[in-house]
Amino acid sequence: QVQFVESGGGLVQPGGSLRLSCAASGFTFSNYAMSWYRQAPGKERELVARIDFVGGSTYYADTVKGRFTISRENTKNTLYLQMNSLKPEDTAVYYCKAVGLDTRGQGTQVTVSS
């Protein structure tokens, strides 16, 4: 079955960096565009970034543009999110999802605080 396992979250000070990973299985990873979402307590889910099948086209929410970079490694069925210049408002659970598939992972908690 389709599965996603996110990792790489943690506690980081404002201005710091984290790299999230999403290991995918149960489907042909290279056939799907992939997205990172985040959800903070009491807030709506937000699409953070999206990448096409081969990594040639990307989309970023205005809130993260210029600070976050989405990438993928199809040979490893893995999606990444490099997050730099982190701000307290980036605090949320981050999870990955394949475009067109309903399944999502448990997510990984990112907390930005001094």
C-alpha cells in the first residue's frame, strides 16, 4: 500500500535550517508530482511546495519562497525539503503527499523557537 515516512524535523532557533525527508513506497514514485504540506494547531493546512515528476518544475507558497527548496531523488523514492532562515511562524507538522493520491504520512514536527 502507499506509504510515506517523513523525518528530519526538530527544534531549531530562528534563522536556523532543517532538511526534511519523505520516504515513499507502494507506488511508482517517479510517475507522480509530489507536495509538502504543513499544518499548525488551529490553522488550515497549507501547501508549502510542489515538484513535478522529474524535478524540473517547482511551486512555492509566498510564505516560504526564497527560503525553502523542494527536491526529489527518484532512484531512492525520496522527497526532500531544505528549509533555511526558519521563522517561528514556520512551526507546524510537515507532511508529504503525492498529487492525486489520498494517502499522507504521519508527518514530522518542526518547531522554531528561541
